[in-house]
Amino acid sequence: MKSFGSPKGPFAILDIIGINTVYNVAKLHAEVNPMMARIMERLEQEYINQNKLGLPTGQGFYNYPNPAYEAADFLK
């Protein structure tokens, strides 16, 4: 967030897009990329299977409606 001057970091953006959307897109590459397959497995176990899909479900990498990245002291 600091280095790019972005109001939201990569995990907040994933929450907004929806972790299930990211999962479905990345799944296309999991067959040819072993690292992607491990990431996909972890996303599935820790987020998809627990219905932590991001903003649409109120929980993902952050909790909504008051995600930690919106706090004034988040990057301190």
C-alpha cells in the first residue's frame, strides 16, 4: 500500500474481487504450475470451504464491514 500509494493492498483487492473468483481463475493454471496448485489447495481449505469469500460473505482476509486496512494506524 505504501510503496504504490494504493488505498488498498493486494489482499483487500482479493477480498473485493471475491476469493472464489480468484480461485476459479487461478485453477486454470494449477495443472502446469506446482506452486499455484499449493496456493489453490490452501485457499480452498482455509477460505473457500469455510465460506470466507471476502466482501460478499463479510469475511475473507479481512472482516467486514470494518476491515483492518481502513484503520488510520493500519500501516504503523
